Amino acid sequence: MKKMAVVEWGGPLAVVEAETPVPTGAQVLLRTEVCGVCHTDVHVWDGYFDLGIKGKASFAARGMKLPFTLGHEIVATVAKAGPDAKGIEVGKSYIVYPWIGCGTCPQCIAGNELMCTQGRALGLRCDGGYADHVLIPDAKYLVPYDSIPKELACTFACSGITALSALKKVLPLAADDWLCIVGAGGLGASALQIARALTNTKILVLDVDAKKLDTARAAGADAVIDSSQPDAVAQIMKLTGGVAATVDFVGSGDTLSLDIDMARRGGHIVLVGLFGGSTTIAPLAITSKVLRIEGSYVGTLQDLKDLVELAKTGAVPPIPITIRPMSEATDALTGLKTGGKINGRQVLETNFDA
């Protein structure tokens, strides 16, 4: 099998050949069709998460060894199943739920595998979908997607369920409330479409990229604002009177400060993005506004099933998607890392020779 692997932290990905695994027990071997490119891939490629004043969280320090294969937004066909695998068809295509836990701890048993401290997430702890084959431990992580285009379906495994899970934390909202989506990239675009399907509240989208804001407006945002403008907070407060709920898909120190400044009393802030950095916050701003701030990380297997069912009704229009061959994986990551003009989501086809 071939993998487009990280062989040097932050360096160009390289094609690595390895023995194709043979599934045993309940394992399933999949032939990758497409794999989405996520900002989390950039952090793993770099080899660390930015913890701001607390330094960096190194992947090497936690035991990750190179070469390593990125990719957790996977649609793949069942190539071979172990003797104990049940409920799937060889040759059928599925979305792969990548946030796999140990399977035995209380969180995993409760269906919250993303909370598992001994997780086996594809593309973060175990080799992922930037490869022509991927091995998973159980068929239960495969979700059929029927008539949904596979290049859209693969994004449900991360950006889709991440958006859905975060929105579930702030809904319901009243029709005259304002929901603010910070960041209009792939995650923000997904959140806007899903929010439109779930609520009739007013939606404001913030970004620093005019093209992304134009796309958000065309996709149904009630208002868009360039958050880099010096008077951005004043514009937001004039428009909304204070935001009822914010879902922050950037997650930088600057955006957290903005989230707090524009919140109304009793506002709710959900932090999703992993951009990192630090900020200085006056505790009084949180107390006096009676704010609720919480984190949100990806989503559950049930979230993925729920999102597929919602999308099958036609209530979630597709986000902009750029399809690229696997051979362009390094360029795709570089575009995300450098803030390139990427509108929506990039998806890699399993083509190593283009």
C-alpha cells in the first residue's frame, strides 16, 4: 500500500510504501476513495499545538513516530473484513468515523469515544486516510451515506460533526436572537448550513476574508462583518445589541477576546477552533455579563449518523469543495497553514501519480 506520509515535521509529505495490513477479528480493511484536509492536519504536520504562554504540546513528546499518515475525513470502500466483522458489505462505500477510543473505558461504553484518554483517532493517533488503504478496529465505525456526494460526505466525519456538536450546545435560540459564527472557512461554512437547517435565529458570520464573507452571505447569513476592522465590535453591537451565542471556529486569543466583548448578558460562547495563542481576559467581564464559556471537540458517532440523516433530507446544502489528487497533499496543507484563499474544504482523491 501507499501512504502520503509526514517524514519530517513541517516538511514535504512523501510517498511511503508499506505492507497492506490483513484484518483480523472484527477489523476492517478499507480502500480509501477521498479524504478531507482539515486544519488539525496542519497542527499534526507541524508536530505541535500552540499553547500560547504555556509553550507547545509536542506530538513527538507524546510518542508519535515518523513516518505518520494524516487524514481523518475519510470515505472508503470495504476491501476485506475480519472474520468477526458484522453489518457491512465488501465493496460498499462508507464514511469512516475517525474518533475511535479504547473501546473499554466508561466514556467509550457510554458512546463518548472522543472523550477517551487512550484514543486511537485516525490521522491523530493511528495512521489515517492520506493513503490508499486504512485499517479500523470495528465495522461499527462505518456509516452509509447513500446518495450524498462522497466528496461532501467525507467532510461530515470532522467538520460536519464538529459543527453539529457545537451548535447543539447553544441551541435552541429565539428567532430574534443572534448566533455568531466566527470563521467562515470549511468549519464555519458547514456550521452555517447546519444552523440554517436547525434554527430560524438570526446568524452573523465573522471573518477577515472578503470572499469567504461573500460566500457566507450567499449561503444564508443574515449579516457578515470583517472582524479585522478597528470598529468591528461597535458594528456588531449596533447590529445585534449583543450576541446571544457564539461558536468560534478559529479559537485564537484574539477571537476569544472578541467573543467576550460582543456577547450580551447571559451570552454563551463555544470554543471549537485550535488556532492557539493566548489572550488577557478580565474575569469581571465574564462575571458581570454572566457568560458561559465552554469547549467543544469534534462529535460522537451518533452525531455523524444524525448529520447524514439530516443531509439526506436536502436540508444541508453542500459547502464549496476543491478536489485535489493525493500528490498535492503538501500544497493543500500549505494553503491552510499560510491562510491561502481556500474557500470551503479541500478533499484529496487517492491518486498518488497526478
